[in-house]
Amino acid sequence: MWLAPRMKGLSLLIRRMLVSVLLLTGCAVSVLGPTSFTARYMSPGQSKVGVVAACASVKDIAFKDTRADKFLAGSRAPETSPQEKHPIRLKGYAIDWVREGVNATFHRAGLRRSNDGNGRVLVQLTSLDLIELQFNNSEYFARVLLDVVVYAKSSKTSFRVAGEGKNYGTPGDALNYNETITRALDEALRGLIENPAFGQSLCDESAP
């Protein structure tokens, strides 16, 4: 009977050694699960954005999240088993992150805001899809879809813009999540600014 404790200890040692080998060789069993983070707009740094027409100005900007689940950001899964999805949720409101990005981008694009501006803008977050595929590190992918409506006194102009972002790094990292979704948002907003029709729609001098 004195062999039993020794065999039990040896079995535990073997299991620990096996786990260590798996971790070192990149074959570790996935420990992914649901996670959450706070969406924050990351500074675009030196990335370029176009400039709107000099006559463009805006009176105010409204924001709306039209998604059914306003706290769902996307999903995460092992790279070897992508069907094993776990939710990535938001701790706050995604529309606050969109607001930060829009205000920063409009400012960089030279879009003036004043009480006598030429139009009102409604920015709607139509979809946000963040995907994390994890092996040792994680690959991150994001897609953002915005519907933007410009209201002038004599017109209403709608724009739909989409953007994608990619990243790579530590699994489940909030910074990686935010960098990825911000890259997607920046690309969508860059497409809006670089569309001449957007700037011209805010040059209507008869706007309310």
C-alpha cells in the first residue's frame, strides 16, 4: 500500500510536465471563454484623412446605436475550432466610442461646427463585428457599418460607409480589441470624408 501515494504523486508530476510541454510547443488546450471590455477610441496617430469642402459646416451631430444587442461586440474562438464561439461584450455604450471617433475625425477633416452651420448630421451605428481567433496569440478582425444622414432645409442625403480593421497580439487584451475596432471605424469615416458628396451636402446655405 505504500506504493499508492508515490504512484499518485508521480501521476501528478507527469500531468504537470505534459501541460508544460503543451504550453511550450503551442499545443495547449484552449481556455477561452466569454469576456468584456470598455470601448475606447484610440488616437489615429499619423494616419491621413481627407479634408471636406471649405463651405461645409454643421450645426449639430446626433448619434444612435440601431443594433438589437447594444452590448455585444463580437465573438472569440480557438483558431483550430472556430465554431466554438464565446461572446465578447461591452461594459459601456459603443455609441460613446463612435462619438469620440466621429468628433476627432470631423475636426481633423476641417469640418466646422457652429450654431449657424449649414446642416445637421445623424450618425447611426448599424453593425459592429469583432472576431478574435486564438492559438498562442490571437488574430483580431473587425468590421463597422455606419449609416449617416445629413439634414439640410431643402434636402436629406444618406450615406452608408463600412470599414475593416485587423490586429495581432495577446489574447483577450482590451488594447488589442480597441485598436482593432478603431481601425475599422477610422476606415469607415475616412470613406465618408473622402466622398465629395458628403462635404457638398453640408454646403447648403438654406439649411435650418
